[in-house]
Amino acid sequence: MSAASSSSKKIRVVVAKPGLDGHDRGAKIIARALRDAGMEVIYTGLHQTPEQIVETVLQEDADAVGLSILSGAHMTLVPRVVDLLNQQEAGDVVVTVGGTIPADDIPELKQLGVAEVFTPGAPTQDIVDFIRKAVG
């Protein structure tokens, strides 16, 4: 692939709401910001299992997945998604997490393989820039 064609390849991002959390306004705002930045975004909707999310990542040949979690179940759901990606030899997919994540949990999530954690109030441009750099 030439440098010109590789730079024109759109970044593909799955935005997912794992677990029982029923609030998706933030996920939709992030999905729109990524789309407006020229990325292809696949939004899975509410109440997705880790297995459904990983299946979508694989089917869509995604470069990154953004998990939006407000329910407090991030220390159960995120490691499961990362583990399933690794089992499917998709450990190169950039995993980001957003939502109400206590600061004490962020180092452990990163140790598990999460590239970045975005807490409420993170500027959408920061998220766009991070994904561009991480996938780039």
C-alpha cells in the first residue's frame, strides 16, 4: 500500500455501551465528534455484552473501540473485552474507556491494556486527537 493510500484510509471506531447502563448521551456525542473528524463510527447501542462488542469490532475490522461506562462495572466489563480481543488475535485494536471511572481504577485499566481513559468533561477534540495518534 502506498503512503498516499494508507493516509486516506479512514479510521474505523466502534463505540459501545457495555452492561446494563441505560444512558448513552455521552457515547452519542463522542460518536458524532469522531464522525465529524472524518472517522467511520459504528455505534452498537445500549446493553451490549463484551462478546457482542468484540464480535462487532471483528466484523467491522475496527482500528479502535471506545467503551462508555457509567454503571460502575468497568472493572468487570473492560477486562473481559480486552481479554476477548486478545483471544481473537485482535490485541492491536486500540481500547479506550470513557465515563465515570474513579481515578484509582485508571492505572489498573491501563495495565490491563486500555490505551486511555476519558472521564466526564474530557474535550471531544482530545479524544479525536488521541485516537488519531494511537491508530496512526
